[in-house]
Amino acid sequence: MGTVPIFHAPCATIIDMPRFYLLLPLAAAMLAQSPADLTEEVRRTETAFAKTMADRDHTAFRSFLANDALFVSATRVLRGAKEVADGWKRFYEGAQAPFSWAPEQIEVIESGTLALSSGPVRDASGKRIGTFNSIWRREADGKWKIVIDHGCPPCDCK
């Protein structure tokens, strides 16, 4: 690649194109949403994701999964959106949701492209039975998709 003249009145400046392209991510970051806005966006996304269980809407659940999603449990690992959706289908059968979850903590990295959500998992009676930890990725279209989910049982810290 060569150089391209960039004109500024009253004189012309020459910018090396490879260096110019290095500035584009910085410019994009400067236009990015505030950390508080991104945190709220992820909170709303996680809440909508959890609502799919309450609504018994497996199709909606699937819409939140990244193609390369990874769901880790104590007994197995589900890889890819299809395997995750198939593995979770049983939780969407029946009139009542077997469990629910809600975000308590949300953290978004500086670039605004990845986020962590974490919070309690409760059984149908409302008793806390575990904690979920999810990693969300902001896709090119601006939508958040879940890429990693890892739950754990509640701590028995006697």
C-alpha cells in the first residue's frame, strides 16, 4: 500500500494508509456506548433470555445462542447452538418452568464486545439451587449472543 493525500486547507498532508487504518478501531471506540449503557443492554438481554423459560418459548431461547455457543454443566458440555438447543429442549416441555434465573452482576469489557452476567438459579418453588455464569458477545449487528454458559450449585459453606 502506498500513501494517499489527505487535504487540509491550506496545505496537503500525506498519511500512510496502513497507519490510518490502525486509527479506525480507536475512532469506533470513541463513538461506542457508555459502560453503563452497555451494562444495561446486557442486563435487558439476559432478562429476555431468562423470560424464554418462563414463557416456555424454546424457539426464542434458541435465538439468543451464538452459533459457536458452549454450555458447560457438571455432567456434560454442549457445543454449538444446535446441540445446546437440543440439550435444553426438555427444560421447555411441560406447563411450568423447572427453574428460573435472573442477572445480579453484569460486567462489560472496555471494547464493549464481551460481557459477563451472573446470578441465582431458582427451582420452581423459588429456592436457590445454583448460580449461572454467562459470557455474551456483541455481534456485528449489535445484538448480544450467549457464547459460554457455566452454572454451578450453591455453595454449602458451613
